[in-house]
Amino acid sequence: MKTVNVHQAKTQLSRLLRAVATGEEIIISNRGVPVARLSSAAEAKPERKLGDMAGQIWIADDFDAPLLGDLLALFEGGESEKPKRSSKRSKRIL
């Protein structure tokens, strides 16, 4: 942890901010008395553990199997092979 006085903090703020961005903490002191701590505002991400969800999730054996024609067409932006309805309405005779 680095300690700087108020004058150094004012004149070298950009340099101090770069140091803080790399994870360093800086103490700002006034006449030798610590008055502030300069640290990163970004929250530290929790460390991920391999196998942390073991036994809690299930993935099907065929999850990466090729998709069937209709479903594949929908994913690729095409239309399904269902018959289309006519846009004209049929008239009913009573």
C-alpha cells in the first residue's frame, strides 16, 4: 500500500488512478496523518470453482445433436414447412 500526501495526490491524480486501476490501494495523508484511502470502485468478481454445480444440473446426451428440418429453418431465419393459409378470407354462404 502506497502513501502520498495531499499535494502529491493533487498533482499526480492521473498517475494514482492508473495505479488504482491495476489493483493497488493508495493512502492519502495530511501532515502525516492518513485521511483517505484511494481504491478501485469496481467490485472484485468472485473466483469460480470448477465443478461447483456438480450434481445440481443435468445435460442431455444429445444436446448437441443436429436439429430437425423445421426447427433448423426457424433458427436460420427461414420459415417452417407448415402449409400457409391464404390471405383471402373465404365467404360463407348461409
